[in-house]
Amino acid sequence: MAFAHLHVHTEYSLLDGACRIEQLLDRAKALGQTSVAITDHGVMYGVVDFYKAAKERGIKPIIGCEIYVARRGRKDKVHGLDNGSYHLVLLCKNEIGYRNLVAIVSKAWTEGFYSKPRADIELLKAHSEGLIALSACLAGEIPRALSAGDFEGAKETALRYREIFGEENFYLELQDHHLREQALVNPQIIRLSKETGIPLVVTNDCHYIQKEDAEMHRVLICIQTNTTVADENVLEFGSEEFYVKSDARAVPGLPRGGRQHAEDRRPMQRRI
């Protein structure tokens, strides 16, 4: 199988993603990749342009979104309790999945917005058909539980998502952006996969096209957070590995075995 990026943020991940759609697809084509996903944060504004541009280049477009999941219900909006949320990547398998993803994202904005557009478990259960879910980056509910040392909590969450989306439609994400926290969490994700039978998928959290774009992306984050590059408290990704990588750039050391989703069979991701 050919390699494909399944976790990608375009310019429509406002002040976070720096992958221009045309440049992203040109890069994928130059790398010999025949399909690529779009998974912007909480929005689907770029989907139509992405789809058309991918088709023009003979690349299979995979439509998706990295949604925010409320810690409680999407309609709960109490300061101090509901400010935070978890990341979850959703990918469309077919037209039914596309329509369900549109419904989830729309209701996350119209019913769940509180700092961010938030979905919840109720919404996911109602619109799970035709979707594939990935456990996301370090900001996902499962990696956060593992980071806190709560393996049983992570396991319970993983089994819940598998029940919602189905055995063939939920994957645990492995990412390696040379971050210390990922080095600690990844062995636990592998253990979780072995104990539950939930398959692994290795992804790279793409936020810019080339490695040398990391500094430009750092400036973008400063604009988002109203800080400067000289500010000691500026939000840092912690590495320069969040670019559109070739198959050959897959990070060694993560397992190659087990079922993996779509075209990806290699490792590589962060938080925001």
C-alpha cells in the first residue's frame, strides 16, 4: 500500500494550519502519494476547494475533520468546567459519512459552541454511520488519560469509541514528532491496542508543507495567541516535525505490524 497523510491542517485551520491546499496537493503528488486527507480543526470550509484540486491532480481526496469533543455535554457551558475539550479525527468513508460529518460539525457550532465548536458523545452516536474515527494527537481524550497515568480510563474511552463507530472504524493513532510526551504515551497506546484489539494507525500531524516552514508557522501561532517570538510563554509545538513528510521520512522505532487504516503503514505528531 502507498503512504497517505490522514491528519492534515490546511489554511482553514485558522492561525494554526499553514498548508495551502494547492501547495499541499502539489507536495503530495511530488512525493508520489496518491491520496491525502483534510482534517481541519472544527471546520469543513476548505473541503470543496480541496476536493476539486485533488481531483485535478489525480489524487484521492479523503474528507475529514479534527473535531472538538466536549468533556461533558455539548450544551453544558459552565465556566471552569466546560472550557476544555478533546480532539478526535473523523474521516468519511462514503456519502453517508460525509452527510453525518456535516451534521456533527454544524451542530457543534450551532449547539455546542463554547470557546470552540464542540460535539459530544450523544452527537457522535447519532451520526456515526459512514465515519472512521482516529484517537487524535496528544490533545485527544485517550492520550490525555495516558499522559495522566490513567490507563484504565483510556481503555474505557477507547472501548466506548469502538462501540460508537464499530470495530472496523475506530483506530488508535500513533505519532512521533520527537516529543518527550509522545515517547511516554506511545508504548501505552501500543499496549492498549494489544489488550483491546483496536488497530493502530500511524499519522503525522501536518501543519505546514516543508520542514523549513516551521519558523513561519511559529509566527502564525504567535498571532493566534497574541504573543511574540521573543515571548518566553509563547505556545511551542516543541519540534519541527509537523510538515508533509515522504514515506522515507517515517520515524523508526514505532511498530510496523498490525492493521493500519487506509494507505498509511508508517509512524509519525502534538497538541493545541
